[in-house]
Amino acid sequence: MDTRFGYPNLLECAAAVLVGAGLPDQIALAVASGLLEADLLGHTTHGLALLGDYIKELDRGTMEKSGDPVVVADYGAVSVWDARRLPGVWTTALAVAEAEKRAGQFGLGAVAIRRSHHIACLASFLEAPARRGSLVLVFSSDPSDAHVAPFGGLAPVMTPNPIAAGIPTATDPILIDVSTSITTAAMFGRTIAAGARLPGRWAMDKDGAATDDPSVIRAGGSILPIGGLDHGHKGYALGLLVEALTQGLGGYGRAEAPTQWGAAVLVIAFSPGRFSGGEAFVRETGWLAEVCRASPPPPDHSPVRLPGEAGLAHKKDALAHGVPLREGVVESLTALARRYFLNPPRSL
């Protein structure tokens, strides 16, 4: 059973651990906030569960501790940054803010980031800009790794390559965060560690057979793209698009054969006020949201939800009653706190 912790206590502890590992205060707080936001939204594989891995990267020197991204190119509405392997949660948050700023001037703004470290949960970057009225898209891939085979092939070539969007409405925003593969590599890892099977035949073994056994990924298998063996050409196509938008526009990716865990990122922000107006935008998105919710479900099924609705409800509950953390995450965070002579987080 998950244990619940107060949000301020968890944020303080995680940030202090990152400071202990060598990050400046501002960067540590941004990384801790981003990871914890993932847990608030229920994306537990990409929240504080990653903190121990990030600390290992800092220890090894494979995640940079200080400095700023370097501007590689700048053309008004768009910019390309070299993140120099700085914490990706922080540099992506900077990119969202910069893209929003440029969108306010030009109607849209985009920042491509090369040589970023891992950026965790894409959904964690979406809610705040959407509530400010910005439509923000985030795309990510990891050119150093490969878990997903091209449709019709056996050898893994791409990563799950998520696509995320925060869409303003008149009420709560629509928050989309989907991989172009059926699930994530982190979910495969968690399922393997638990000695469990996948909920469906989401993997492909080295001979091309679909299976619910996640361990095939360690024996030449792969994660299937969205659509599986039947319609996987769709997920494959979207994965190619993400690689082009991130590695292509960033000018650095698989062609350079990087070997360290990281990310290529593209952030695009739109200012609806510079198009047909913010009020017109939320009138359209609000109408669409309501008509989707009003669609009658089949008998004995729950009402239709919008993407992000469950996550925002989870966040509201977690802030009110404590953030639920899995047992292994609690143990890891406690050990990290003690390493730096800090008080472990206190359960509620």
C-alpha cells in the first residue's frame, strides 16, 4: 500500500537531496518540483522514483551541475539551445518560459534543445502555461537508446518518443501526454522488477511475436508502437515525427551516436490571443470538451473523461490528503536523505 506524505515536506527533502548532490538551489528546486509534479498527476514512474537515478548521474558526472544552456541559433520566434547535459527538468522548464515569451510577441515561439539530460514527465510542464492561456506542446526523444522497432522490423531503433500538449479551456485545461509506443520503458522496467506481466501484448520478442512478457526487451525484443502488430504503422509514423522535431530541429541525435542517457527536446508555445483571440479559443475548446463529456458511455461504463482530468483530480487529492509514494520510492528517498545528513520525509 502506498504511503502518503505532505507536499511541502517532500519538496523540501527532494530539493535538499539535490543540493547535497551538488546542484545550485534554484536548479535543485526546479528539478524537485518537476519530479514531484509527476507524482501529483499520478505519473509515478516519472516522478520521485527517478531521483535516485538522477543522483547517480550527478555522482558520475554524466549530469552537469552548474552553468546555463548555450544558444546555438536564434531567429526571433525560434531558438536552438545546447543544454550541455544540464538537468533536463530544469532546462525544459526554462524553454517553456522562453517559448511562451516569444509566443507573446510573435504568436508562437519554439525552443529546440540538444544534449539535454532526461526531462522526466512531460505533463508536468503543461498545467501552469495552460492556465495562463498558452497552448504548449512538448516533444522528447532519447538518441542514446532504442526500445521501439520500426513497424515491420525487428531491431529496436527509437525510444517511446512522447508527445504532450496543454490546451486551455474555460475551466481546467486538457493535458495530453502520450508515448508513440504502447507504453514506456520505465513501465517495462517496473513490471520486470515486480516479476509481473504486462496488461496486454505490448512487447515483441526477437522473432516478431507479440507478448505480455516485458523481459523480452532484454533479449533482443522491443516495445510495440501504438497500434501493436495490427496498426503499429501509426505509432511508428508518430515516433518518426518526434525524432525529426527533436533531433532534426536540434541538429543533434542518432547520427552523432551519443551514449549517455539524455534527451532531445522541442517546446512550442502558441498564444491564442495572437491568432483569433483568447476568448474565441476557449469558446471552441470549451465547447469540444463539454460535448465529449456529454457523449453517453456504454452501459455500466464510467462517463467520458478528457485527457488530464484524472491526473488533475489525483493532484487535488494529493495536495489535500498527502502525496502517495510507493514503498520502494520511500526507501530510496529516505536513504538519500540520510546520505546527506537530512531528515527523511515524514509520512502523514
